[in-house]
Amino acid sequence: MNAATKADVYRAIADPTRRAILDRLRAGGAPVNALAADFAQTRPAISKHLRVLKQARLVKEQRIGRERVYRLEPLPLQQVVGWLEGYRAMWQTNLDNLKRHLEKK
């Protein structure tokens, strides 16, 4: 995965609407109209969000008749998990150190 694609994943999940779309797609694929119905935003706005998610390779689009159905592609999120794990380890160490310090008093 190149640097631009990695940056796209982080940019894509930075937006709360796009995260909500990803959460919605965890339950299974959905046509754009069904996705748009779940949000207060317009259909064109949701389509723009889906375009960003597609560019980041977080969703795949499939044409079925006249509809476009979107499905979650979670693999690119693994890089985010890897990045977060470094922070989880740091926080766990800090909390362990704090606990030891407080128990000494």
C-alpha cells in the first residue's frame, strides 16, 4: 500500500459521517439510496462520502441493475489498528507506572 493510499484511509475515517457509513456497512452491503435514507444529509453528499471511502479502498461498489451497492472492505483498516496498538502499549505502560507509584504511597 503506497503512502497516498495510507493517507486516504486516515482522511476517510476522520469524518464522522464516513465512520457512520462504515458502521452501517458492517451489517452488509447497501444501495446508495438506502444509505442516504439513514442520514440527514442529501444523497449527493452521501455519494461524495462514498467516493472518498471508495478511493481509500474501504468500500467496494457493485452495480446491480440500475443500483450501486456498496460493501465494506475492512482490510485497509488493519493499518489503523497497527498504528493504534503502539499507543495502546504506551498507555498501558503509563497506567502501570502510575498504579505502581500510587500503591507506594
